[in-house]
Amino acid sequence: MKLKITIITITFLFITFLGNINAQSVTFKKSTAFLPQFQKSDAKKIIWGYLNVPETWGVNDGKTIKIAVTILKKSSNIKDSNAVVFLQGGPGASGIENIWSWLEHPLRKNNDIVLFDVRGTGYSQPRLSEDLGKKFLEILAKNQSEEEDEKQKTNATMSCKQDLINRGINIDAYNSLAVAKDLHALKSALNYKSWNVYGVSYGTYMAQVYANNYAGDIKSLLLDSAIYDISTYYVDNTANYMNSLYKVFKICKSKKIYDEQYPNLEKIYYKVIADLEKNPLTVSVDKSLISSGKFTYNAEDFKVAIQQALYNKQLVEIIPLLIYQFHERKGESLGNLVSAFSNLLGMDYGVYYCMSCNETLPNNDFSKYQQNASQFKGLNGGISFYKSDFKVCDAWNSNRAEATKKHYNLSNLSSATYPVLVFSGEFDPITPLVNGKKVAERFDKAYCIEAKTYGHVPSFTKIGYEVAEKFIDDPKQRIDIDVFNKSKKIKLVTGVIINKGVSKIGKSISELDPIFLFPLVIALGLMLGFIFMYLVKLIKNRYTTVQDKIVRICVTITSIVGLVLFGCLLMAIIKVSEQNFFVLAFGLPESFNYVFLLVFVFFVFLILTLLYYILTIKKTNERSVIFSVIFSNILLATYLLYWGII
């Protein structure tokens, strides 16, 4: 009897075990390309697909989610199954949208590049929230108090949370440990024995949680702009920002040319904050970004704009110009900054708050945040864009039955045997150099590289590409930790002619909209054809009347000036974009002032030519031909006026 009971019990347990396996089964299925630009891509070179995993690991409720995956196959013919898996930050940013940085990355030569969208983000299914960031932008655009911004942001987030609950989504299942389990399952599903893990920003925290729990999966670990202690991620936010900004102030004082153009920069910075608190600045923006077509900069918007500028080296170089544009209240150029806010808020904020309110904010002490921010009197309480997350997460975690304070143990990292490389940017305002050094010390053997002159995620630079390739392809070789010392020094932008039209022209050119640009191309072609045809006839003296000669000379000169103007404008935009793309948001350097002189000359000649044509129209031969060329010049002038170049 006992034997029978034992057999039945074992059988029951075995069936239950099999049920657990089936309930937690993982599959990878190929799909069509997620991005339309890759619909015709070679299936042998780029693989698209979904990893099906449980929404809640360890719970057999039958609910599964899809993790979007893109695999860029190695370009070489080596047979080794080397792979680099990339963890994007945020949390909530898409890894697959970063594909453009990987298509020609040197690491792709000898490694498959595995990009994926963390559960709930990008092309993964379900996507938690596509529009919360857009709502935040609309809130920032309003002329209202910090308290009202915070209240509306909290309400929008709580509405998002309720929507997730109504959709049956387990908001506790979106965290770094769940991502680590997804990665472990993905590695097995793709048949990699081990792989190189490459995390950036918040992705470095997820990467450390993954490496701590699945050390056998890791061939090497590369962490760029690393998080060391999740409990100080918000607490030290203000000091990290200001310490980076002080470096810019110091550079501005170091050279006479900078100090003369931007005198007392630090003082002006605090003055702008005080001024915008009393008198916010409203600027016009594209209605595709803000439905009202207006964005009001208050002191908090200014602070976060400067903080975000510290992320990028080229933006660091325009910070003094940016501060002075606010100081001088130059709304024409500052309207172009709103698109940067839009990009900042483009990630999935449903995932952002699931993770932040589960594992980040509950571990950060608000009183310590306030104490840290109080060191900087002129800031008046730090940056509310980040400070408001404390209140948002308090609301998010209210009335929740389970404790949400997750603090993952990373103690296993100290015994890691795989090689580790850490990048830290000199001007990084969110994960400063000290973070990178401490993270490197967490491992037995790790390199920490200070990326001189760069901000956030410096491994995605020319020097960073080279270092990452050498490290991952041959991790045993010695790494030059001073490699960024050879990078070009920060060169602050000076002497810019402010013109709001330059950025619009640059945008039109970069978008290459054929419908918008086709009339302009035809007009320029007619102008060029007329110049060649009528210069020959004028030289051969084929026109007998004075009126014919004069009108054709005027049209020819106007067309030549117009073509030269457009060519010089394009050349200036291309040249400036190669040096520092962000300067175009304000105008052109003074070295290109001849472009604006050509604009004036062109309009003068066009007006005179048109008037002369009207006055002598009855005595002019081939009037329709002449008019078509004049009309082409008028069309060029219309484009210039539309862009706002004059």
C-alpha cells in the first residue's frame, strides 16, 4: 500500500514538473522586419524574430509576452559562434531602434550583434505605453508652476498604470531580474554557449544583475556609463549634474576668447534660472511636436535642457551659447530645442515607471536627495524633472499589497572570471566617472576608461568603437586606459550668426522629401539651363534691342547669384554639420557671413529684374521663356522665405 502511494506521489510530482516546464516553455520564432527600411534585407544577414517567454517567471498562469529580437549576422566567414548582446538604457528605450549604430560597427566583423527590446518596450509585445512621453512633453510646454507640472505628471502616470492593470499586465513582472531571465532564455534559444554582454546607461544595471545570476552566460562584460549603487542613482543626481557643468564654466574661464564672448557664465546661468522663474519664455514650435504650436520655457525646463546637453560632446561645446540665448531671450533659436525634449521623452515610460518604481526610487531616500540638492542654492531644489519621480512612485506604489523595494544582490560579481571593461565620460551628468571606477572595483579584474571630453555613452564614438572591438575580439590583450587622451579637446562654439532658417533648411535637406523638394530642383535646373543658353547668345550678340539684352543680363545675373547662394548655403550647412551639427540649431558661424550677404544681393537683383521685366514686357521677345526663369528665381526666394533664412 505504501509503495502504491509512493508511486502515485512520484507520478503526480513528475506530471506537475512537466506541467511547469510546458507552462514556462520558451520559443524563438522568426518574423518579418520590424523597420520598413529593412523589408527587403537579406534574411541571411539580418534575422528578425520574437522570443516568447512567460510574463511572470516562476508563475504558471499561461500568460506569455514577446521579446522583439534583431540579429545582425557577422560579416566575416569565421565559424566561431561569437555574439554581442546589447542592452539599451532608459529604462524603457528601444535597443532595436539603435540598429543604425550597429550596421557598420567594427564589432560586427567577427561577432553576431544581438539587439532586443526589453520587455514592454519598442517592438516587443505588449508595448506598455506609447504616448506617456508625449503627454509629459505637453505638460512641460505649459506655463505653469513646478507643483502643477508634478501633479499633472503624476496623474498621467497613474492613468497609465490603471490602463496596464485593465489590460491584465502584471506591472511587477517588468524589472531587471526578469530581463536577466529573458536574456538567459534568449541565449539558449539562439544556441549561443556564451556571449559578450554590452550594456549602456541603465542597461549596465540590468547587465550586472544578469551577470550576477548567470555568470556562465558571460564571455566578456562591457559597461558604458555604468550605475554603481542603485540607492544613490537619484540621491546624487543634482551633484552629478552640477559637477559636470562646473567643468564647462572652468573651460569658459580658461581662454580669453571664451570669457570675452560669454563673460561670467556661471553667474549668468543662475541669473537665467531666477529670470525664468519670474518670466517664463514662450517660443513657437512645430505643431507636430506640441499641438498648441507653443512651448513655454520655465526655470525647470532650462535646467533639464542644460543637463541633457552634457550628455553629448558637441552639445557640451554649445552650452555657453545656449545659456546666453536664454539670457538674451532669443526665442527664434530656442524653439529648435523642443525636438531634443521630444527625443528625450520618446522611450516607453510605462516600462520606465514599472522598473523605476519597483527597484530604483524605493531604494533612494528623498531627504538625502533634498540634502544633496540644497548644496546648490541657485538651483532652488535640484531638477524637478527627476525630483518629481519620487512623488510619482509614491503614488504608483500606494495601496500595493506586496513590498516593492527590490534591491538585487550583486555580490557574485566579485568572483567573476570573465574580462570586464567600463567606460565613463568626463562630462557625464547622470553616471559620472566615480561610478565607473567603483563598478570596476567590484570585479577582480576590470579596466576603467575615462573618456576625456565626452559625456554619456562614450563607447559609441570613433575611439570607443576601436577600444570595444579590441576588447571583445581579444579580451586578453592589455587595454590602453588613457586612449581618450588623444581625443580633440572641447572647443566651445563662439561667433555664431543667429538665424532660425538654417536649421529648417538642414532638416529639409536631411529628410529629402521628394514632393517638397521637387519644384525647387526643377527651378534650379531651369536657372542653370538658362545661364548656359543665354550667356552664349549674349556673347554672340544675337539680341538686337537694348531691352532684350538688359532683361536677359538681369535674369542671368539673378540666376547666377541664386545658384551660388544655394550652393554656398548647402556647403556651409554640410561643413558646419561635420564640425558640430548642433550649431545649425542657432545659425551659422561668422565665417559664413557671406552667405547672408548673398541672400540680400539675390533678393535685390530679383526685385530689380522683375520690375524691369514688367516695365518692358511689351518690347521683350520670348516673354514666356524669360518669365519661366524669373518664376524659378521667385520660387527659390519663396523657399528661402519659408525656411526663414531672411
